[in-house]
Amino acid sequence: MVDMTREDFEAAVDDALDSIPDRLLDMIDNVVILVEEEPEGDDPDLLGLYDGVALTDRGDMWGGELPDRILIYRGPLSRMCGSVDELRDEIAITVVHEIAHHFGIEDERLHELGWG
């Protein structure tokens, strides 16, 4: 387990976002990225969650919706890592993974690409 302050964890999420090419970030639409301590529900090891409507599923009539949410879970990520460097890497992977869901990429394909 890695003990990283919430402030440092959020900075690592920001760093992960900074590593994504601008032209890809510019395509993200109506999404907020939040850090939460723990996931709700039955999976205490969940690292992140995309909660919204993927761009590929939005029709011509889509609009006026609340922002989609990408949740990055500090607790599970911190518990699974043995070093700060490993935690920063896992945060980056999780951020990319959840953004990919926003673009309509499913888990199976993400695993094939090494982002699972």
C-alpha cells in the first residue's frame, strides 16, 4: 500500500490528463473527472468508473444532459500499489481506461491494447 495525500493523488490524476494528446482531450465532451475515496457497491477493488453516455452512443437528439463522470478511486489504487511510481503509473492507466470508455471502447479491446 502507498500512502499518498489526496492533494498528491489529485496532482497525479492531473499529470495523467496532461500526458494525453491535446487533440484527443479536445474531443472529450461534457465530462467531469473526480477523485473519490472508495467505490460504492459490490466491487471494493474497482479502480475507476465511467458513468455516462459514450460518444458512440449519443444520437442527434442527445443534449442537455448532466456531465458524464469519470471517477478515480484513491483507496483501491493506493492499496494495490507498492510504490509511488507504481501508483502514478496505475493512476495514468486508469485515467486513460475510463476516458476510452467515454469514446465507446469496451474493456475487452482495452485489455488487448494493454490498457486493462
